[in-house]
Amino acid sequence: MNTEKTNDIDISSEETIIKIVDMHKWYGDFHVLKNINLSVKKKERIVVCGPSGSGKSTLIRCINRLEEHQKGQIIVDGIELTKDLKNIEKVRSEVGMVFQHFNLFPHLTILENLTLGPIWVRKTPKKEAEEIAMYYLKKVMISEQAAKFPGQLSGGQQQRVAIARSLCMKPNIMLFDEATSALDPEMVKEVLDVMISLAQEGMTMIVVTHEMGFAKSVAHRVIFMDEGEIIEENNPEDFFNHPQNDRTKTFLSQILY
């Protein structure tokens, strides 16, 4: 993995692109997210970590309304997420998401997987959509695979295709939900390198991951969640070297040593 630090880019003058205020979510009686408050600036990169079941994935799925929150506010690029379908569609068109599992259509070629969204959602002409798709396939270093089907690619290659597919929609924000956790160890590096490249270009990113090397080199902030709450957040240096909360200390001791 490229270890060049990319988290020293100054974002102090950038405006807020995501704002979450006193947000709560329940699954029936289970209070899965509690009193979430978070502001994200344009070009900021945030890594969210925490134990399994802490609410990390649910939090980022709420940001593009894949999950519905029951209390509080989520405002993305000036649009509040409510039950208004038009607002949900607007937000989803600006927010790319990469999942743990690739969710590629197995019966479509790689190129067809990438052009589907731009053609049907953005009404992009097919030729232009294919040019955009090839541009992003080159960016993730996999353009030679355009005519193949997903089943012919390795897991790391499929995840790079999934990232390119999201980029074809030209999002302002990218969400990554444990994008490397389903991959074999030797395939993790190629996906992280693509994510680092996006970071260097100034993409706003929220990344749920256990890859702490990525957090140290790329994040502006690291957020630790436990039992549905944001327990601690700080810049990477202070987060890893001087954790404040006992739960954070325990978590870091388990994953770093």
C-alpha cells in the first residue's frame, strides 16, 4: 500500500457537505444509533471504526437513505433527508457507495455494469457513457477487463470495478462500507491503493474499515463507535497515540497488537 501521507491537506476553508444533528435510529425496540452528531467538510476524509455491531455501517447507510433514521436531521449537500423521494434521489445521485460485497450484475460485462447508471439515471448517451466508463476503468487500473464478466475477475478486481462504477456517476461524496473485508489479504492492497488515489484527488470520503494503516495515512479524522454511539473522534495521530476513552483504548489494543 502506498504509505505517502495524504491527510495533511488543509480543509479548514472548505464548507460543510454533510451535517448530522441529534440523529437516532431504532430497529423495533433496539436503539441502534444514539444521538449522532457529525459534520463533514468538502474534501474531508473520515474513517469510522469500532467493534462488530457498533452501528458503523448503519450510520453510513443512513447518509444515502439506504436506512431510514427516526429522529434528528441528516443534511447532505444542502438537502435534508426525509421521506421526500425527490430529495432521496437527489442525494443518492451525489453520493457513491461501495459495499463489502461487490453487487455487480453477473450477466452484464464490466463495461455494461459501469454504463447502466449513467445511461438510465443521468440519461447519458451510450457512447459518452462508455467513454466515461473506460476513463474510470483506467483510473482503477483495470481497463483491459472491460469486455469480461464479473465472474471472470478476482475479488480485488471486482471491488475496483465497483469503485469505478460509483465514480461513473460523478459523485461529490464516496462512502465505503468495509470495502476490503471480504477480500483475500493479497487483494486488499490493490483496493486500498485505489482509495488512496481518490483521497489524493480531494474526494470527500467516509470509510468504515479495520485497515488502521489506511486510517493513519489518509484520514483527517478517525471516529470510534461502540453500542450505537460516537465514543471518540480525533486526528489520526492523537487518536492512535493518545486515546481518551477506555473503550477506545481496549479496541485499539485488540486490533493493533
